Amino acid sequence: MKITLKRSVIGRPGYQVKTVHALGLKKIGDSREINDTPAIRGMVNTVKHLLEVEA
């Protein structure tokens, strides 16, 4: 699964900022290929409004 940070974390609640950083994303446009596990799915679902997800 490929995730890309599309929106800024500025002004977001702390738990959302920490979730985005835990996914390994720091700046807008950063992408990562990660394994599709239930834990990762939960993290992505928490900040889905900030990400673009490709299966």
C-alpha cells in the first residue's frame, strides 16, 4: 500500500500529527510503501483526510 501526505498537519490535534509522523511522513508530498496490516489500516483511517492512499 502506498500512502502520500497531501495536506499539512499544522493546526491539527496532536494525536493526528503523531500518527502522521509514526507513518513516516514529514512533509507534504512525502510517500511511503508500507505493508497492509490491521494496525497500519487503523492509523491510516485516523488521518485519512490528510492522506492519499493507493492499494
